[in-house]
Amino acid sequence: MKPGAPDVYEEMVADRRYAGHGVRELRIVRTGSVQDRPRDEVEIAMAVGVLAGGSPVLSSRWDKNPLTLGHYELPRLVRLVEIGCADASHRILFEGTSEDAYALYGDPVEAALDRIIGGDAYRPGTDCGRCDAVAGCPAVPSVPGLLGIGRSDAHRRSWSVTTGRSYRRCPARAHLEDLLLPRDTAAEDSEAVVRGKAVHAWIESLHRRIPQRPCTPDDVPGPPEEWQYKKWSVTGLQARLGIQMIADHALVCPLRDRPEDAEVHPEETAAAYDPDANVVVLAKTDLLYRKNDRWFVRETKTARVPDEGNLLDQHPQLALAVLLAHTKVLPGNGHCRVELERLTGSGPVVTELDVTAADVVSEAQRVLAEYVTPWHADTRYPAKAGQACADCPFTRWCPDAADGNGG
């Protein structure tokens, strides 16, 4: 586009397109099921508005020039259909005349487009590994050598501690997760795991309150013998233990005695790009917060009995946090403090890791290398059929999955 030329905005919808006998139909393909999938009324209105009055795109949609359009007669009927590939489910999202489609396309769509066009926020996440612009993205710092791996000719990928754990259990599982295949319901979590997730989610909700305020011993769920938060339900001993852990958290809550200008970011995603490994590294922190001019990242874990072994070995996300803080990916210019909060049956324990200490950084590098190096070098992702299949949500897609008996 020539300097000084006005901005040109083009609206396009893409998927399986069919036209004939005065009917235009667009089929939106979903990798999972369409059953119980919430409707996005703005998405539907935008799609049918473009479908009713638009023309077929003949050029590549990735071309930086304005789109080259063909010609279609205006349809008498417009239909938008959603198809679920996992179970052959389908549903009609819209069917009506062009006038009906135009009537649907109104103020809500225009407001949504204004937000998209005027938006300037960056949202690092799993899509960064597929983004061609990540090397120059201001929200994803470039940190050569972050993972300690030499230059790679493999395609760009994203890695997180979750990826590393999945790969350790079964390389095929990590690969299928990366393909974003639909998941089946995994085996039920143990009571302790459910309690841990419920406690974690409850504390996160407290940290998201507006106005922000510190947690207190009264900020607990109930009744003590049985309580539920979101999809996690705990009963009996686990319910009582969970309430104790939430109350104990109030004793060490990072929002205690906080100044008025404190910043709090629950479940914040941090990202960095290692060009040597050609990998986008992602870390979802439990809590990123600032007091005065100091930044902190805190990970919270629950366990009935605390384990006093090597904390970085036990919690590799701590090792990743140390490296991200040390390389200035996290706020604080290399001095972001990394904390581990352990909520146990015998009370809360908070441990701080010194990200400026050479031995701590070296240990963090060792721990992460055990997770990253084999994953990065693998090009085949073989399945470890057997016990790992018991709770794997991808067995239907894996030809090597063991049968229901684990054999």
C-alpha cells in the first residue's frame, strides 16, 4: 500500500464453501463435537453477513495485497452449518434469506470489529509457536540459549512444563496434544488431586476480586464436610483439609500489607522465544505480583505431607520460573523473586529461590534439560503403550494405544 493511502479493511470468512441454485452454504469444521458447544452470536452474524453479500476470494488470503474477488449471483438463501469431525455431529447455525442475514449483521458485529481493529494488546499463549511474527513480537522476548540447545532446523514449536511432563510419560501423547486433537474424558483424578485443584481454583478466585484485597481465614468454602467449586467436588477428610489449606493461605497471602499501587496478575502467561532452539517457551504462573518496586512470581502447591527433597526436581515449573526471572523475561530486570507456597496438613510454608545465585540457576538448567533435550531431539514421538494409556485422553487417535486392560 502506498504511503499516505487510506487503510483498507476486508472481512472474510473461510471454511468449506458451497454454492448453487441460489443457495450459499458455509460449513464450519470443528475438530471436536458440536454437541453442547456454546453459540457465538457475533461470530454467526459476521459470518452470514459476509456470506450473503460477499464474493469468492480467488487470491491467497495470506497475500499482503487487497484480495482478488470473483463473481457470484446474490443468493436467495444463506445457510451456516457447523460440523463436528469427532462424532459426525452437525447443527444449522443460521438459515434464511440475504435480508435476514443483513438484519443479523448489525451493531454488535460493528462493535466487535472496532475492538479488533483498534486493539493493541498482545496475548502470549500456545499459538505463539505457530506465529511467523514471534521473533519480533514485543510481548515475547528473544532469549538465545534459554533452553541450552543448539540451533535447530526443525519447525518452530512451543514448549511448557506440561509438554515436558506429557513427553516423559509418553512421547506420542505430547505430540497429539501439540496437534490440538479432541480429548476424551480421562480417568478420574484421585481425591487428593481433586482437592488440590479445588483449593487452587478457590484461591485464584480470591486473588481476582475487585477491588483487590488480601485473603482472610474467613474466605473459605463450606460446609466443611462437603463443598464444591466449579467442577471440583470434595468431601470428608479432603474437604476439611482443603478448607484448612485455604485458611492457612491467608497467613501467607502475598496481598497482606500490600501498598495501594500493588499489581496482581493471577494465572499470568509468560513467554520467551529461544531462536537457537527455535522454540517458544510458555509458563503459566500461579500469581505474578508487584509490591512497591519489587516483582514476585509465586507457585502454590498442596500436599498433605510436605516433601523436603529437591524443590526444583519436584516442581520443574519452579526451575522454569528461575530461568525466566534470571534472563529478565519476567518483570524486575533480572531480580524478580521466585516463591513456592506449600499448603500442607501441618501448615503453610513459603520458600524463596535466589534467581541471582549461580548454583540455583545451574540446578534449574539441569532440571529443565532433562525435560527439554529428549523432546527437542525427537522426530518420531513413539508411544509408550501400557500404563500411560490408562488416563490418556488421546487413545482413540493413537494406533499403538494399549487396550482397556493396560496390556
